[in-house]
Amino acid sequence: MPDHHFYDALETRAPAAREAALLAALPAQVANAKSNAPGFARILRDIEPAAVSSRAALAQLPVTRKADLKALQAGMKPFGGLTTVAPGQLGKIFMSPGPIYDPEARRADYWRSARALFAAGLRAGDILHNTFSYHLTPAGSMLEAGALKLGCAVIPAGTGNTEQQIEAISDLQPTAYVGTAAFLRILVEKFIEAGLPFPIKRAVTGGDALPPALRAWLKDKGMESVLQFYGTADLGNIAYESTAQEGMILDEDVILEIVRPGTGDPVGEGEVGEVIITTLNPEYPLIRFATGDLSAVLPGVSPCGRTNTRIKGWMGRADQTTKVKGMFVQPGQVDAIAKRHPEILKARLVVEGEMANDRMTLKVEVRDPPAPDLAEKIAATLRDITKLRGEVQFMKLGDLANDGKVIEDARKYD
């Protein structure tokens, strides 16, 4: 008999068995992308798919960044040559801000959101009030597909029209909500103002922050469970909260890497970096796709019994490109400086100044006492790579915060 606490047996696999299964599927997915997606044929032209059977081999593949999708799609419409099927063979085509076009294949639960909704307690027969957008962007469709897979009914509420949504909730008595945490609070407040009980007891939120104070407030107003979902318009479900509320559990069909922002280099365990995902999606086989989001891996497994890797959730944006004296400085340049000097273990470029008087300081952690001329050499490299002058400041190990920041803009504008 199935365990009704879990969506399927994949969620409770031994971590080593999961890792082996993902890595066994990886060469075929790389081959699929290279053979059937013209854009990836170019990106992966020097790659032998059969050799990509380990994390070390995966880490050597080129990174495709979400920030590059607009240019890629403009060069090869509509999807940059990154899909394996023709547009007319898809189920839906979405348009996200940018514009960036996102495909949805005709498979049930294409975005893999059913797993996240199940973890939040949704079951067949529930009525889901879906307030994510149904207009061009995929969020509404993403969560609806998972709910239908579970056997739920869906109210396609979309965004706005608050008074109509209140009427629908009152009449239809949905049992669950998906949408932003901010809009959920608005709905609850409207019911309180009207002196009516809020019928929805479970919620899955995404697209904005869910501060602990807001989660506590919602539970105080009668919500039994308010959990978070982390996904993107390109990848669908990446990770989700369970009732344990200790980190976000990875989806079973993605391979996660956390890398130094602006690079493809994996960081140490527990260190904050950019989220890179390789998906097993056959129609949109994104290989080493950099989301632009920061997060970190949590040690151990969830108390809920799911054994997949957990991440801390969304911790900010990885694109820290900053303009200094009219010149763009990028995280990849800071990494290039560090790589020229093996003494540097970690680096952060701090930009300060007032009234357009910009000053740069490269703060670096080094293990051993630095050579007398090391600061001068690093400063010369900083000038060579960025075309800007800056100071170098040595830091002790652990002095630089574990927050994923490679460039810190500390300028004052008032």
C-alpha cells in the first residue's frame, strides 16, 4: 500500500540511490539536448554526452543564464533553439517579462507542481483557489496543472478583482489557496472586515516573501498551513516546503548545483551561491541553467521523512553587476581576479562613496600571512580586469559574510 504521507516512493529514496539515478539519466538528457535542440547543439558542440556521468563532468559544461534568454530567443525564435519540439506541438506558449517565451508541453503536470501541492496537504476532492496570473505568464497554469493531477477542482481566479474573488470564495468554499503571500493577507483582511470566517485552511505561496511574522499572523487568523513553493517560468517546480518547515525540498527531477555568482564553479557545502539547475524535462532540456537566484544547501534531511536535498529558499539575486565611474563591474570579473592569485580563498568587491565619488575596495580572505607585495599585485590585477583603480584589504578566514555577495554596493545616495 502507498504511504499517504508522500506523493510517491521517489521522495523517500536513499540519497545515494537518488544521486545514482539522476546521474544515470544525465548522459541521455545531454544527448537529447544536443541532438534535438539546435541551440544546445551549438552550446554543447564540444561535449561528448556519454562522458557527462558525474557531477565533476557536469560542472565542466557551459552555463546558460536566464539573463541570456532574451538575446538567445531573438536570435532563434521563439525559444532560442533550446526546445526539442516544434512550437505547434506544444500545449501552451507563454510570454514572461523581457519578453521571454516559455513552452508548456501537453503532458499532465508538465511543471511538476503536484508534488509540492501534495506536500502542502492537497488531495483529490479539494477545491483550489488559484490567484496566480493566467494572462500570458505561466504561474497560473503551472499550479493548476499540478492540482488537476491530484484530482482537485480549480477556481482560476487570477490576479486582481478582489471583490469578485471574495464573492467566489464565499460561495464556493475552496479548501486551499495558491498565490502570493501578500494577496492572501489582503483576502483574509477583507473577510475579517466583513465579519466572515475565512474558509481556506491551506495555502501554498510563491512569487514574493513569506516573512515569519506574516506566516504567524495567517495561522493566528485560522490558517492551518501556509507553505512556500519555489519555481520559475523556465523550470517549473524547483523546491517546496513540507509541513516540517525546515528548508525547501528539491523536486525529484532536477539536478542542483550552487555556484559562485557570475561563474559555473560550485561553492563549498553550505555556502551561499547561485542556483543552477539541470532538468530532466525532455521537451525543454535546460542543461546547467543559471536561475539568477541565490540560495544554499542545508545539511541533513527533512524531519518530514523526505530524503532529497534541502535548500534555504530564495536568498536574493545573484546578478550583482554594478556601474562604477561609468563602467560596469561584474561578479565574473571578481572571480577572474581571485583565480589569478591562488592565495585568495574568497573575495568581495565593496563599492563606496558619496556624490559620484566612487571608491572600490577588494576585500580578500587569505589563509596565510600575505607576501609584502601581494596587495600591490592584486590591485594591479583589479585594474587590469576592471579598468578601474581600487584598494586591496586582507581579511581573516570567515570575516566575509556567507551571503553570496561578490559585489557590495555600499554607496550613499542621499
